[in-house]
Amino acid sequence: MRRHRSRVSDGVAGLIALILVGAVCWLVFGGPVPFGSSPFTLRATFTAETQLHLASPVRIAGVNVGTVTAVTPVGGSSTAAVVTMAIVATGLPVHADATINVRPRLFLEGNYYVDLRPGTPSAPSLASGATLPAANSTGPVQLDRVLSALRSNTRADLQTLLQGYGAALSGRPTAAQDATQDPTQRGLTAGQSLNQSLRYAAGAFKASTIVNAALLGQSPHDLSGVVVGGSRAFSALASQQQRLAHLVGTFNATMGALANRQYDLSQTIALLPPLLRATDAALGPLQASFAPTRAFARDLTPSVRQLGPTIVAGLPWLAQSTALVSRSYLGGLLPPLTTAVRETSASLAPTKSLLGGAGALAQCFTHNVIPTGNQRIQDPPVTTGLQVYQELFQSAVGLASASQNFDGNGRYMRASTGGGSDRVATASLGSNGPLYGNAVLPPLGTRPAFPGTAPPIRRDVPCAANPLTELNAVRTGVGP
């Protein structure tokens, strides 16, 4: 028995086909996938036309990570536009310092894509819907823009530049211009001088080759790293357009100042060859000094290794020293010491004079007093053989013994009052005349003889500058 299967009506089949066709068109023309997660939306502002359209690819390092979903003009007379992009999960995260460049897929114009550089990890990540400023985006450089820069006045200026360059190469220098030039180049045009410089080109190119080889670095990708670093530096400069314009203006003013002193600048350049020759001659000894320097560095290495433990051992001492000089300890002595030092400063000038006098007194003792006290007086027949300072101290005992002769028990008062048979007289004592007396014993003489006047004293010279007194050179006076 045949089974009857139910058929789908024509209306239902047509509705299903219409839904499928609409879904395909929706996906083909850039619509989001229904019931899927919302894509990451990123906007970027461009100051000129970008030639982008819907579904233009967005790439990171050549890998597709999204598409352009909208290009919205800013409006008015401005050519700026805001480009909206949908970024998939493989292109995330995008940081705040990200940059966007519009590049052509082909050598000729047309068919552009967005080159996204997501930025550095140190910068904060952007949220969906964020907008990059115009400083972080660059549009394509189109051929018509390049040609539009070469207008009639620009072409005329270029012709003037080429004519001036040709005149500079072929023009003969004046006598005033030749005065500051090297003798071998006087009377030659710039072109002739350049031709003569070719004889030195081989050596210069060899040195340039060495420099270029050094620029490649020691490891692979060193030069590419330099290029990447330069790109980051130029990107940073591009983000500071106003400051860069101010820098260019300041540089122009600097060049103008140099142009005003071009004669002095030419003299400076003329003095560079002797300076370079002297520098080249000094490089040999300088290079020879590197070997002892390296040896010194090797010898210094063990002490450098000990520097760390020394510092560690010194840290507790520093901590204790810090506590010692704090306000609770030595720091508290500072206010009273300040007052004491302030009062002490008033005595510095008198102390200076005192020290000067003490120094002069010490020199006097060293050169005069002490040598005089160390002399031995020859006075026969009563010579003692002692030094003068010793006789001075022993005279105290003799003075005590001699003083008893002048009291009631002494010999002078009891036995010598009447005097002796020897008559003595002094010299005239002014208005009193001479004195007379009778001596028990005849006087032998007077040592030293009385000169009648005191020895001269010179106060205009220091004591140490006076000659040493010779005690044995004195004159002995005769007896009566």
C-alpha cells in the first residue's frame, strides 16, 4: 500500500528561499553574523581622502585581522573622514599608541588596504569603539598629489636651482675667495676641484665600506632593528607637529645666524685640516695607552669585587653614624656650639697677634736666651766651670749665705765696720762726687767693667735678629 508524504507548499518554499538569499546578500555586503558576538570596533581619523571602501582588508604584519565597515566624511569643505573597522580577536589588543597607514596592494594606484600597527604593550589597551587621532594615521601618497606639488612656480624654482648649481660648479673664484682656500685649489672651479677629489675617492670609499659594514651590526637583524627604532622616532616626531614646526623655525633662525657669520665660519673650516692632522697624530699614542688602561682595569677588577661586601659591611656603620649625628645626640649640641663658636670668632684677631708675639718670643729664646744661658764664663781664679743658667740657680744659695753678713752676727757688721788699710774710691757719681772707703782686702778688679752706660737696645728689629751675646768677651776693670 503506497504511503502519501506531505508536500511543502509553494509559499513556504518561496519564503525559505527568500530568507537564504537575503542572508547571503547580508554576509556578502559586510553585514555582521547574526547571533554572534559583537566585533571589536576601531575608528581612525584621516585628514585626507583614503580611497578605502567597504570590506577593504585590515592587516597586521600582512595578516588579515579585520575589514573596513564604514567610511564617514567629516562634512563641509574638509576632506577628512572617519574610517570604522571591525577587528577580529586575533588582532587584539590594540593599544593607545597604535598607528594606521593606508597602503596600496599594487604598484599602481587602487585597491588599498589598512596597515595596522597595534602599538607597544606598555601603552594602555583601547576599548571597542575607541577613535585614533589624525596624528596616528597617514593616508596614501597618490601620484596626482606628487604631480600637483610641481606647479609652474615650483618648476621655475627648480630650474633656478639647477642653473645656480651649474654656475657654482663652473664659475671662476675671485681673488678674495681664493685667499682663504688651500694653495692647491686656488684658481680652480668647483667642478675641477671635485674632479681632483676623485683621486682620493678610492681610499674614502674603502673607509666608507668599513663604516657601512659596521652599520650592519654584529648580529642578524641589527640594521632592521635600527630601522624600526628610527621609524618609532619619526612616528613620535610626527605626533608632535606643532613642536616640530617650532623646531624647524628655530633651526632656520640658527642657519640665518650662521649665514651672517659666513666669513668667520669659512675661516673655521679652513682651520679644520690642521686640527684633523693633529688629531690623527694623537690617535696613535691614544691607542697605545689603551693597553695599559686595560691592564689597569684588570688589576682593578678584584678590588671592584670587594667593593660590594665593603659597602654591605659599611651600611651598619652608616646607620649608627646617622643616629649619632641626629638631633637626639650630636645634632643637639649644634645650637650651643654655634653660640660658642660665634663668641670665639671675636677672639681670633687678638689670638693671631698673641700667636705672632709668642712665635717671636720662642725664636728669641731659641736664638739668644738659651744659647746665652748655655755658655760657660771663664773668670780665673774663680771660674766655676758651670753653665750660666746653672750658676744663676746656685746663686740663690750663695745669696742666702751672703745676706747673713749684714746682720748683727755677720762679719761685715762686727769686724769690718772700721774698714781696713786699703783705701778705695769710686768714679765720680755726678753731683755727689766719688765715694771713698777702706777695704779689708785689696780688690782684684771688676768683671765686667762698668762701661758707664747701659748696653744699647734695638727695638726696630726682632730679638732673634740681634747677635748672640758673647759673655767671655767682656772687659775686666783693674783694681784701685
